[in-house]
Amino acid sequence: MADHRQFCTFFLDDRFFGVEVEKVQEVIRYQIVTPVPLASPVICGLINLRGQIVTAIDLRRLLRLADRTDDRRPINIVVHTRQGTFSLLVDRIGDVLDVEQSSFEHPPDTLDGIARELIQGTYKLPDCLLLTLNIDKLFNPALLNRFHTVAKKTED
């Protein structure tokens, strides 16, 4: 089975993403988010997950996509990383996909900015491309703080 990988898939607008299934704790409906003053704009706040406090990250903001324009609430994908447990806020959830490693390609050179750092590669599927995220890089405090610094400079 070494030539296959499994991904929990989700959507941001019409973009199709995946994270390694081993890193996913659970997928849950929208939870009430408590804002964190002075936090990076990509950090929506904190959620209470059965007594565990979990940081909620808005992937749209992190990847510099437009904010949601409809009334649908995001879905939480709760993931484990070396830095702890986090929640990814996504538009909608997909399926768990088993993909062949032979369909993997490194990110295209046309990617720039934060997407280039976070997208570890793509898998060619019959109908679309699956963009896979590097979860360990995603929750790197230096990356989130850098985003916060850039956001603060643009506000001044």
C-alpha cells in the first residue's frame, strides 16, 4: 500500500484540497468561535472541543482568498500536528480519497506567496486536481506571525 496515500478532502470555493488522513482527528460542524484580541487575521479564534481549547484557522484568509459571500457556515477539520491540535475552517467537506503516488506532481512554478509554501503538491484525478497541504508548515508559528506582520503593515 506504499504506492497509495489517503487524503481527507475539502473545498474552498471551487478549489479542491486535501490533508493526510492520519493527521485528521475529526470533522465537525461549525462551532462558536471566541475571538482572540490582537491575533493574526488568519486566526478566527478559539473553539471548545469537549473541554479542549483549539485554535481555529481560516484557510481562506491564510491562502488569501476572498471571504465567504454566502450565509453558509464553515466546517471544522480538526487536525493533529507537532505544534498541537488545530481546526481548519473550510467551505465544505469532500470524501476520503485513496490516490496513487504515481499521480503526484510537485507544485507548479507559477504558485507564489504563501500558497507556494503550503501546497506540497498535486494529484491528477480523473475530473480535477487535488492540492495537498503540508499541515506541519501550516501551523508553524513563524508563518502565522509573518502573516500577522504583513497584515499590520498594510493596515498602517
